[in-house]
Amino acid sequence: MTLSFRPRDAKDDLQYLPYPFAYNNAETPIRNLIVIPDQPTDLELEAAARVAAYLGRSASGSPLRLKNHFVSRHDDLAEDVSVIAVGTRVRLLAALRRLKLDRRVGKKQGILHLRTRPQDSSKGALWVGGERPEDVLRAAD
């Protein structure tokens, strides 16, 4: 018997997290790109580490590939991977616009904004952010 597996389409709904960034029983590595500011603050780095740890725990033994990417290289954002942008809005603005994640938020608020990548509905783009580094860390929790 031969069974084939195709990841389901991602939804623009946070209730499905950690999908499409990590899921059980993946046979091929799940490729994720974590985008951070060029000169991240300690809080932004901690938030990115928390997101990576969450994905690692959520993969439950499935192969998972995480790669860091600095925002200055936002033109290189691959279309065939899921992207997680971690940082303040102003420091990630160009990448957020390219990923269609640009959204204003109030002060003292973290934000998780999820969208399906239009090129591949099984891939997602997620912004873990806020207006200040403290808000980014709050969103990562």
C-alpha cells in the first residue's frame, strides 16, 4: 500500500498554530525562515529564540529546518518556505510589506499576525512583533 502526504492548506487563523510552521508526521523537513532586524535588540533575539524553541517542541520528532535571515535581505525571501518575522514594526517594515503583514498596533501590545503565502497555500507568513522590543517579547510568549 502506498500513501502520499500533502500538507493541508494553511489558514489565516492563529488557532491552527503551529501549523504550517511545524506539524507531526512530516516526512520531509519543514522549512522555515526566521527574519530578524539587522541589529536586533536582546529582547528581539530572545523572542526569536522562544519562537524557534516553540517550533522545535511542536514538531514532535518531525524534521524541522530553521534558518535566520536578516531583514536587509528581504528581497531574498524565498517563496517556497514559511516565514516568521520577529521584531518591531519599524525595523521590519520592508519585509512586513513584502509579506503583506504590515499592520499598526497600539503601544504595550504584542501582535501575532498570520497570513497564507499566496504562492503556496501550504506555507504561511507570521509576524511576531509590536511597536517596542518589549511588545515583541510579549507576543512571543
